[in-house]
Amino acid sequence: MARGCAIELAKRGHPLYLSGRDDEELRRLALDLSVRYGVTVHHGEFDIEEIDSHADALKQVIETCGGLYGVVFAIGYLGDHLKAREEWREANAIIVRNFTGAVSVLGLAANHLEKQADGFIIGVTSVAADRGRQSNYPYGAPKAGLSAWLAGLRNRLAPTGVRVIEIKPGYVDTAMTYGLPGLFLVADPNDVGRDIVRALDKSRDVLYLPGFWRLIMLIIRSVPEPIFKKMKL
């Protein structure tokens, strides 16, 4: 998804700074985008779990690019939900990568954008945030927390002109979902990434991708709790 976002932004002529754990992969993507679309693309290593490094990482982005106009946050970790039931280490890794780390780095970015009264934050959560289900609640819970946090941030920043957009994807064909049983209606990550960027052209604050997931999750949320407790989802 992040790659699809980067491609769409590069097509639009935006300079980019790519951040992630795999510096070699970032280097290859940065070179490809800069050659293919004629834009400036920087890159640097970033670890969502190294929270104490986030302030310096954001400072590096701002100094390298000469400013900051927007952030696309597309980090997620599904984890092992069965292991997370028994081991706090796994449960905590899921929470930190999907919620705590996101709040840290996006909070820093929000403070910067608020001062300049312009820009955007796009946060990728998940349809799993809409209702806790036995199959993935260790993952869905921190995504739900991030969803609520983004809503509050949107409320705070609205008067400044800074946009906060939440993206709720369904199943996407990424390394995170590879090999999982029971997947259906799986979307292409490049298509989702393109549509994430196109959300900037729309007025909606929350966007389900692909769009049919809005109806699917509406149905799931509407199931009465006495019935829902008997379902295996």
C-alpha cells in the first residue's frame, strides 16, 4: 500500500521522503521513482518500535526536505493472535506497531503541521477496527484505538486547515496477509495505495477501501450482541 501511495504521489510531481525498516528496498524504490517520474525522493530508516528515535527521525525529514506538508502512515502488524493470548510480548508488539508508535510519530507530525496551519495526515487503520472479533481482536483493538485517536486529532486540527483522513482497508494482498486462510475479496495493494492518495481530492474524512467494505462492516456492526457472541468471525 505504501508503495502504491508513493507511486501515485510521484506521478503528481510531489517530492517524497520514504521511511521504513528496509533501507535497501527504500533505496531501490527511491531511485526508481526519481528516474521514472523526475521527482526528488529521499529515504531513511525508521523503526516504529524505537519510539525515542521518532523526534529525531521527523527532524531529519524536515531538514532534508526543507519542510513537511503531509504524512501517509501505512504501518501495520497483524501478529499471531493465538500467541498474543498467551504471551504479553506478542500482544505488546501488536499494540506498539499498530497504535503506540503511530500516536508517537503522528503526534509529532501533527504539532508541526498545526503550527504552519496547512497540510495533511493520512492514517491507515483497518476494517478490523469496526468491531472486535475473536479471529483478530488483538489486532483490531489497537487499530480501533488509532481510529478514535485520528478522529480526535481531526477535531483538534480542523480549525487550522490541516486535514486528517482515516483509511480503512479490507483484505489487501500484502506480505502481512500472505498465506492466511479464509481471505476473500482481496485487493491489489497498488490499487489501494493509489486510492489512498486520491482521498486527498475528496471531502470525506473516513474512507473504506475498496468501497464495498463500508457496507460489509455496516452489516457486521449491526448484528445484535446476543447473536454476535454465537458467531465465529
